[in-house]
Amino acid sequence: MSTDSRPTQSADYAALSAGYGALLGALLVASRDKGEEPVRPEEALSLGVATFALAKLVAKEKVEGWVREPFVYEDGEQRVPKGSGLRYVIGELLTCTRCTGVWSALGLVALRVMRPREARVVTALLGASAVNDFAQAAFTWTQARTDAAQVRASREEREPAVD
């Protein structure tokens, strides 16, 4: 869809960005009194993996369709933002895992700053979910390769190579 046909204006995107900026600013102010390093650099990987899992859950999984429903029309795998203006912009955000990931990261880091103990539990849960996603995808890929190799071998047995 070209940007000219989108039912939005720059102000709609600016409002969403302003909301993100305001939340980020509030987080920065809140983190001032949380010690030298409220989030340690070595936590970036676990927070990143957790962010991946949360963004995928919100933007793609059927179980979270209720979150997207006011903003996104879904027909099977096809997801199209609804309405116009800010509603449409939020629909765009909720159909993009990278976009949802930015907001998910803000929420997870905010939780880490404000409630470190609880954040570790949430991060571990989402991290385990992400590892499961990768393991399931790897298993599916490996199984598909094995199945394809078996089909090729079966064909070769029936049709010997001609020299």
C-alpha cells in the first residue's frame, strides 16, 4: 500500500511517537534513583530474547488476537489495519513484530527498572518461550530436510541412474 493511500496523517504517527517518547522519558526519570546501572549491559541479550517472544506473541499469535481486534482486520494469515488516523497507525504497529518489539522492549526494560525481581521472572519465561520457538522451528526444518531426503532416496531406488 502506498503512503498516499493510507488513511493517516503525519500527526497520527507523531502522536504515537510522542506517546513512546513520553513513556521513555518517564522511565529515564524513574531510573535515576535506581543505582548506578539499573539495567546491566549483560542483561541486553536476555531482554532482547524476551522482547522477541513478547512481540511475536502480541503481533502474530492467535491467542492475542483480542489485543489486535480493535485495530486489525484478520483473515487467516492476512492482517490489515482498520479504520483511519491513530487507530490505523496502532493497527500498523500491531501487525509489525519489529514495531511491536520496540514497545515490548520499553515495557520489559521499564519492568526491569521498577520491579527487578518480577522482571527476572517475566524475562526468563519469555526467554524460554523464544528458545522453544527456535527449537521448534529447527526441528521442523530438520524434519522437512529428512523427509525430502527420504523421498529422493526412494525415487532413486525406483529409477536407477542411467550412465
